[in-house]
Amino acid sequence: MAKEARKIADIAEELGIDRQHLVPYGDWMAKLRPGAIEGRTPGRLVLVSAITPTPAGGGKTTTSIGLAQGLAAIRERPVLALREPSLGPIFGVKGGGTGGGKASLYPPVEINLHFTGDFHAITSAHNLLAAMIDNHMQQGNELGIDPRRVSWPRVIDMNDRALRNIIVGLGGHAQGVPRETSFDITAASEVMATLCLAEDMDDLRKRLSRLLVGQTFDREPVTADQLQAVGAMMVLLKDAMLPNLVQSIEGVPAIVHGGPFANIAHGCNSVIATRTALALGDWCITEAGFGADLGAEKFYDIKCASAGFATVAVVLVATCRALKMHGGRKVSELHNEDVAAIEQGLGNLEKHIENIRGFGQSPVVAINRFPGDSQRELEAVRSACDKLGVPFALSEVFAKGGEGGVELAKLVVEHAAKTPPAVQRTYDWSEPLKTKIEKIATKIYGASSVNFTAQAETDLRNLTKLGYGGLPICMAKTQSSLSDDPKKINRPRDFEVTVRGLVPAAGAGFVVALLGEMMRMPGLPKIPTAAQIDLEGGEVRGVAVE
């Protein structure tokens, strides 16, 4: 048990949450009913983003937790708003999503594994709709659904490449209508995105009702509402809609709710989680997945535009190790002091700074310090930030917890005291879908041009015809590069990105653009983390931290 962990009922009481609004899940976790935040004045919102991630590790979640602990150490009242971890990365290669070292959430194993069952509820609701589609076609197909145009996949919260393309309904007439379909990972489910962008239960019902599942033989859209699936889906999601209250190992409250990936979905915790954290504390520290080209772009252009949020500060996390890799070094070479490699890799940091400024915001750079970082390497990054006119702070939260986040916390408070500029969006929702995609690719990624495949052009015409042209864009792109090619590290220039298709997410309220070879179902590595996980003496071992 963590040294500073307290019973969740005590955390709730400290936040002024009445017991009637608390739904305990054991001693250390709870869900909150909507009445928990009624009549409260919202605090200030801080976004934590990062440079392009590398296999060397980044520590965005660790830094977010450490920043909150640092704010608490200087007697501020922060509340975290973070995403729930997916089982896919936990058993795959990335590891857990609860931070690391002395900047972690508690209880880490429970949060990283089944938590309060939200992912399972979303998986079940999504697959219920899939089952009802196939059953409808089997039982007479009154709506005239074309099996070749069913666009609703199934989902599972696991990396399983064998399920990317499948055939269902085999075995004869009694077993259903044979057709091709697929599996996505639950984090990419439109039900996940829909839940995370819904304001309340009524809004969730409206969004679920307009989920597009396919088309008829006459090319008319078919929705979840027409299949009479929405009521049952609401029942499955009723508890998953309630945000989860936990704490950091230093007792800082954390709302952990929703878990879409930022490379294949919109990468932000739920609107409800952010709104709850804002209401419960003077500061809400939240994050958006992967680099500022993915999570931060979707945070501002989708989530903030939809929910009306605005930030008072943005923290951009970088590491010397990642900058060395963007400078062309291999993982095996990172233990060597290499100021030249860092200087070569600073282009990536510079581009992400430009991206944050493009949203009308002024970032603070936080270097997440690793044990092998030399003073000369750290000074190289500090000097670069000085030249760019960006405030810089050293974050040592992994090793020192809140104490190691005080420098960053003080800088954020100082930064937020200035009048925050208005958020600038990358595009206007009313612009054509193609224009919105081109603006993201050229402004945020730095692409010189965008290539639309024949399939993408067809999708653009169809989606516009169906009335989805006014929705924002959610890019599905590799997290390993600013481009759509994971091999293009640092800050690539004069490159073209390829849009190979578009998928409507009518319930969530955006259109997904598929770039390059990006898959919505990840695969396991040659030696997955699952091979090291076990139960020993009743204790879970091997669940990796960030």
C-alpha cells in the first residue's frame, strides 16, 4: 500500500463530496454521481502534452501526476483528470497508464487492469449493437441492410491482429448472413468516443441514437436508433458514465474516466471527467495522448470546441533521451552523453512549440529527467528554450514525487497568472472535410501536400452527401512521427501525407481520416509484456508502469 494513500471516502470528504454522491468500489476507488459537482465554480485548466514519442519513453502521465503533486506541495488545490488505461498496451509493449515512480496513481494494479469495469461496459455495448445488426439481417432484414455496407465492427480490449479482418455468419442459413467485418480495439470504439464527448445521460442517448452502422441496398443510412438498440446500450453504460475517483500516491485526487487512444481516436479523457475535476479543485491537470500533433490538436479542435473548455497553461513534456533519438541515435546509444544529438533533435521540440502557439497558447517546456541525463544535456535544452522564448522547468517527479515537481508547479502558476489568450482552432467546422484535413496536415504536421486515394475521394463525397461535412476531423495517424511515416523522425520537411479513407463517427460527432498504414487494431510485439505478468502469492507482478 502506498505510504500516503487514504481511504477514498476520506478523499471525497476533503473535496466536499456528500456520501450520497459517492459509489465506493472497495476502499480505494469510487464513482461519483452527477450531484457531486452541482453549484460549484470551475477552476483553471492546464493541458499536458508532449513531443513526438519514441521507444526511449516520455513520461507525460508521470509528469501530469507529478505536476499535480507539485501544486499540492505549494498549497494549491489540484485535481487530476486522466484517461483510463487499456488492456491492449498493458499486455503489449507500452505498459500501464498510471504514471511511474513517485508520481503514480493508486491503486495502480486495479486501475491498470479491470478498474471499475468501464472498458468492459463499453465493449459490451458496442458488441451488443453489432449482434443486433447481424440478427436483424438474419430475422428478415426489414430495414433492407446491405451486408456489404455494414460499417460497424466489433471490438475487444486487447491487441489481436488476427481479428483485423474476419468473416462472420459461416455455417449455413441458421448461423446468420455471411459477410466480411473486423475488430477494433475498444479504445478505438465509437461508443468510447461517444461516451467521452457526451455531456450527460440525455446527451449520450442522443449521440447513441445517431450512430451510423451501415447502409441499405438503396444507400440510405442505418442508425442504432432504427435497430432499437439504444435503450439496452444505455443500460449497459449507465455506470460507465459515472466518473471514477482515485488518488495519487501522495493523496492528490484524480478523476480517471474514458480511454480513447490519440493515434486512432481523439485521445482525451471524458468531458465529464474534465468538468468534474474543474469543479472539485482550483486546478484541473489533464493530458492528451501522444504528441501535440495528435492529442493536443484533437483536444483543442474537437473536445474544447465541443465542450467549451479553455486552458490557462500548456505543459509540453520532453526528455533528453527522446531528443537524442530524434537526433538519429539508437536506444542502445542513449546512455552516452551526446549534446550534439540533442541539438540535432531539437527540431521536433521546436515544431511542437509552434503547434501549441498555433492554438493561441503559450507553452511551458518540462524536461522529464532520467537518471542518465547530464547537466550539459539539460542545459542544451534550457538554452534552446531560452532562444525560443519558452519558459523551461526541470521535472524530477519520478524520483522525488511532488518535491520534484515544485519548480514546474511554480512556473505553471506564474504562467497562468497572465491573461490567457483565446483558443485558436486549426480550422472552422463549417469548412469542407478536405479543407479541414489539409489544414491539419500542413499547419500541424508540417506537410507540403496531401494525397487523397480514390477510396478517400469517394468517402469524402459520400460523407458530405450524408450530411457529415460539418463535423470536425479526427486523424488516425502514427504517433511515431509528425508525418504519416513512422520512420520519419525529428522534424520532417517537404513531405506528403496520404489519406486512404474516411470513416464517420456520427455518435461521437467527428469524421475519422485514416492516414498511411494506421490500424485501428494494434498487434502484439514479438515478446509482449504479457509474457512477464504473473500472480505470485496473490500479488500481481509484472504490470509495467509508464
